[in-house]
Amino acid sequence: MRSFIFPVAAILFIGVQSAVAQPVGVYDVSGVNPGDGSTYKGAVAIKTNGATYSVLWRIDGEEFEGTAIGAANVNGSIIFGEAAQNDTALAVSYGAGDNFGLALFVQQENGQWTGIWTYGGSDTIGSETWTPQ
């Protein structure tokens, strides 16, 4: 995977009420790059950092850091705010070299997080799935 097309510059996770809870943990990552459709695998670790989350990916020997804002599905409405136990959604920003990106993710009932992403200047999207280790 080329670093400028790494999956997550601003990740928005739209949550599921019955989902497992807060995204803190370590996950196996599998994804598809935008444009060429090539695949990649790696890992991502998420931890709380005050009111936000720190996100660290390791993909093909490269590390990418991001910061996330949490969101939760509360009575059918998506509420963004400080990191909380009921977060089932995230908005993550990251930088990769001279570029940035955007991604949307949803926590699934089975504990996986799935989503789509793009990077600055792209007109295509990729996809990514996080599976708890």
C-alpha cells in the first residue's frame, strides 16, 4: 500500500446501537485501495487520549497516526462528543507524508468496524475492515 493512499484521514464511524462499545483495542486490518483496487493487511491500535482517541496503523511495515473524535447512536441520533464508553462511531484525521485523507466507518454487531475512505485529491474510494484481535 502506498502511504499517500493510506486509509484514514478523517474517519467517521456511524454506529449501531447494539454494537459492542467503545473502539479501544487492537484490530487486524484488511482493506482495498481506491483506484487500483489493490489489497492490504495490517493492524490498528486505538486508545483514548483525553477527550479524543489516538489511532495507530501499521500497514506493510509503515506506521500512520491519526486522531479521532467519538460518536454514538443515542435513540436513533448520531451524537458526536468526547470519547465515551458508548461510542460506536469515529471521525479520524491522519496525515501520510504530504497528503491527508477521509474515511467513514461503522461498528458492526459482531464487533468489526467497516468503512470507506479516500485521500486528498482522489475521485475514488477504498474500503477497510477492522477485526478485533
